[in-house]
Amino acid sequence: MALLTLGVVGKKKCYPGDDSCFPTSDDFKDLETRLSSSLIYPSNVLGWRSIGPASLHNGRLDTNHVPYVATFATTSSDVKEVMKFVNEFDLLFSVKSTGHCYSGNCMSQDSFHLDLTKMKEISYDEASSTVTIEPGSNFDALYALNEETRTQSVGGMCGTVGPVGFSLGGGHGPLIRSYGLGADQIVSVDMILSNGEPLTVTEESDKDLFWALRGGGGGTFGVVTSMTLKTYRAPEQLISYSCNYPLKTTSDETVGEEIVGDCSFANHTSLKAWHDTRWFGKVPMKMRNYMATSFAQQGFDGKNVAKITIEAVINSENMMSSFFGIQTGGAVREGSEGSAVSDAFRGSEMLLEADANWITKMNDEKEINWTKGIGDDVHNLDDFKGAYVNEPDPQIEDFEDRFWGDKFEKLQEIKRRVDVGDIFWQWQGVYSEDKPTNPQ
Ligand SMILES: Cc1cc2nc3c(=O)[nH]c(=O)nc-3n(C[C@H](O)[C@H](O)[C@H](O)COP(=O)(O)OP(=O)(O)OC[C@H]3O[C@@H](n4cnc5c(N)ncnc54)[C@H](O)[C@@H]3O)c2cc1C
């Protein structure tokens, strides 16, 4: 078999085809006896993309993110066995919780892939007002539990997204200005390290690692098998206010005509009820995506942003793409010392996101150029800094600085301590020594 190098390159790992180091079929069979699910070899499976482990949210990544071998973990013991095996043979490894990663690094080509979508348990503890959630669970499940327990959680906009990956990278949503980011809600983390050892991390048990897990990004320090997050008492009444400003094609008759906003208040019984009435993430078919983000710093020059916005709208023929802002500030500004979330995020007034969604491969170049163009234009403005770890332009090379700024060096130090073999090694993630190169 030829030596395959399509995976994350830049460091010597043991790749399929390298008989000097790669596990034999007997080694894999032996591992299988210790797992609760069988191993799946994508190249041997007809219709691999229609089964669970293959399913990334982003349709653009389906064809070039095919692992060598994959398994569904159902318990921490599965995760432990896989980590010991990957460590022993120094294999390229990838792990996915719900598979919403924009860069595709949650399922890498030629990797040993661990799929956690079957680990979905979620429970509420009234005494501590916390939820404990496994990585395969999602916001639909969390918001349903919130509704049942009259609580609310800091979560994202789309119900299919996983709270674990979301919180590890920062996590923005409708409640962040009141309670802080998703990362700020982490109370404790159960994880399996790259050597297979289990570890529970709290602020008291390991202050530095706890800091790193709050914003250092997924796939970096260990496999999270469950996470405990703060919840808050739900309000008695929830009201949303929204405005739409319908744009018309300009004609002689419409020049000078006022654009009247169609604004309304609405009552909701819970945050879940509000989410359920929105379009978020309810697109019936699988889309191809690309994203670029940047943080507007305090006092940013809105005129230039307005100019970029107008150009973005004019230059896109795609109704499914958007360029939008999410207001930050408020409680987002607190907690910088207690987390690895960048100062660019903490100090910002807004997170700007260019988000292209399309269907056919034929349009890849056009849509990627549109998104990258806006991302680069915004990033080049004086008062914009950084990018959001969880919603990255997969092609940015200076991700260390853009995602974490001054905090990157400390993240590397912590990683060297807890992931001795640099087993968690992926594009746009914190690395110990050798920087991976972009596989796309
Ligand atoms: C449709 C859509 C809507 C979104 N909306 C929001 C939003 O409103 N707010 C927001 O902040 N973000 C949002 N995001 C981004 C989202 O936060 C990230 O995609 C996040 O990574 C999703 O978590 P996940 O569980 O799917 O992780 P995955 O995509 O499975 O993995 C993400 C990263 O974490 C690693 N990882 C996965 N599981 C584990 C684990 N158990 N232990 C350690 N590392 C792990 C992976 O290797 C990868 O590097 C959205 C994304 C999409 C596609």
C-alpha cells in the first residue's frame, strides 16, 4: 500500500501504509475485543457517508475527511482503550462530539477516528443548579431539560450543536451578555488523557488546565467524556423583540422611499419555545459551508463596516449566505483571567461573521472567495482583532494569534504537560512543538 500523506502533515505520525510502525490487523482485532462497538474501515464500507461516524455537518468536507478507521464510543472505557492504542502507535487521531467543526478537524483524513455521538446522557442537579452532559448530546436536549427544570443555560443558536465543543472553544449565544460565555459556565470536566488515564478537572484540582479547557479549543488536552455546566433560574416571562427591514430592488419609484421596519414583540414560555419558533439550524438538506469571523473592538469605525456590509450584500447572489453581527460586551468582558478565551473576544463589542451556505461543489470557489473576502476586509480594519476558535476561516495560518493572542504560549506549556506525546494534534488547534500544516 502506498504511504498516504493526505492527512494533517507537518510532523511524523504513523500513517496507514507505513509497515514499520502501523498496527497490524491482529493489533486492531485485539483492540476490538476491548471495545463496546466494532471498528469500521471506511474504505471497506459501501455507503460509509450515510452512516453515523461519517456525518459531518459541513457537506463540503465529506469527500476529503475520510478516516482510516472509526469507532463509536459508548462509555469512558471505550475512550480509554482507544487513547492507549493511538498513543502506543502514535497514530493520527481525531475526535468528534456532534461534528459541527467548520475546519473539519473533528474528523481527519487517515486518522483513527473516535465518534462520541452515542454518548448522550444529560442530567440536572438541583442542589448545585448544574447540568452534567456527555459530548454527543446537543442544545435541543439541553434546552428541553432546561424547560423541564425551569432553568436556563448559556447555549448556542442551533439545536443540533454540542454544548461540549461549544464550551471548549468559547461559546456565544443569546444569554452571554447576562451570564458570560459558554466557557465561563464550565464547573468541572471529566476527560481521558492521551495516555488513557482518566482525570476530573476543576478549578481546585488543576487551576491551569481548568483555565485552558475554558476556551483553549477542542481536540487539544484530552477527550472530554462529560462536562458539568452552570444553569440559572428561568425568568417567569420571556419576550423577544425583532425587526425585519425588507429591501426592494431600487427603481425610479423607490428612490428616496423610506425602508420601514416590520418590528414586533412576542411572548414565549421558555428559551426553548423561542428557539423552536426560529429557523436556526433547521435547514432540511445538508449544505456546504464556509465561515470567517472577527471581533470589533470598542469604539470601532462603523462606517467602514457598513461599507463592507453593503458590498457583501451586493456581491452575493446567494440567499442562504449571511454577514451578521452578534453583540458581545456585558458579562463577556468579565472572566478573562479565569479562561483561555482571547482578550480580542473578551474586549469586543461585536462578533462579525460571514457565513456562506450552498449546495453544489461547482460553487465552492465562488462562495469561499466571497466569505474569505469579507473576512480579510474586516480583519484588515484597524479596530478589528482576532477570530473565533469555533467559527474559523479554515485557511487562516496565523490562528495562534487570532484565536488566543497572548494566551497561546501558556496554552502550549499546559499542553506539553498533559499531552506528553502531542497525540492531540490537529489543524488550527494548540500544538506542543510542530505546527500541523493545513490539509485543505
Ligand atoms: C450550524 C451551526 C451553528 C452554530 N452555532 C453556534 C453558536 O450559536 N454559537 C457558538 O459559539 N458556536 C456555534 N457554532 C460553532 C460550534 O460552537 C462549533 O462547531 C463547536 O465545535 C461544536 O461542537 P461539537 O460538539 O459539534 O464539536 P465537534 O465539531 O465535534 O468538534 C469540534 C472540535 O472539538 C474537538 N472535540 C470534539 N469532541 C471533543 C471531546 N469530547 N473532547 C475533546 N475535544 C473534542 C474536535 O476534535 C474539534 O477540534 C455553530 C456551528 C454550526 C455548524
